[in-house]
Amino acid sequence: MRYVVVLAVGLVAALLLIGQFLSPVHPLNGPVGHVAIAGEASSAPHSAFAAEGLVLDRDGSGQFHLDAAVNGEPIRFLVDTGADAVALTVADAERAGIKVDPASFQPILRTASGEGWGTVAEIDAITVGKTELHHVGAVVVKDLGVSLLGQSVLGRLGKVELKGDRMVLEGAN
């Protein structure tokens, strides 16, 4: 099991590193948001429910974000369809009641800066849209700038589809 999680986190790290070259903003540098220039109309990305499910708009950096509840606490996620698991920042994990012991961190992934340290965790409940999932595998990663929503949730939601600059999560309604 530990080997699978290490492999999953390694894949997440590799995809994030590739993403830094494809996007002007890398998700490990912190949350991405829309900055409006004075006089410019705000066009911040949003999410909404539609007949086909939860619809997310691509943000200015080409990424998709959504708010989900982890153990009842709201968490902002970068949707990462290439990530095998949910990866939580230390702050988000602690806010959601997941005990994080820094002594349990191990080198579980490789980044451009060297080894990434983290620990395996389990989310009791995560709510995305109107769908609640229980006992979701996750990792808590030291120095992660934004939590990532990966396939340990997306694969259980149902269909995930890109429609232009929109992502539709069909099982989340």
C-alpha cells in the first residue's frame, strides 16, 4: 500500500513539474486567483451546478479550482485529473481535523527542488457539489502551496469531461 501511495504522489509531482512549463503559474507556488486591473471588469472563474453536473470555469492560468468540504471544513482545491490521490497542504489538513505529526513526514516524492516530504492520511468525508464520499485516501505534503483534488475523488464522482474552457463533473450534482 505504501509503495502505491509513494508512486501516486511521485506521479502528482511529475505532473506538477510539467505543468510549471505549460502554465505561467505553478500550483506549488500558492493559490491561483484572478487579479483585476483597475477599471477592468472582473472575470473570476466560478463553479455552478447545471443539469449535467458541477461546471467549473478555467481560470486565467488555464487551471480549474473548486471548493469542497473536507470533514465539514471548506477547502479550495486545484483539480488535477492526472493526480492519483488527494494531496492536502498541512494547513488544510489540520483545519479539517486531520492530525499531522511532522515527525511522520517521509521523502515520498521527488520535485525539481529535491525530495518532497509528506505522510499518508485518510479523509473521513469529502463533499464535492452534492456528492459526499467517505474514507478517501490522501497525502499531506509539507510545503505544498494548494491542495490538489486527484483521482481518489474524481474517479469516484463519475464522469469528468472538458468542454472548451469548462470542466464538468457529472457525478457531483
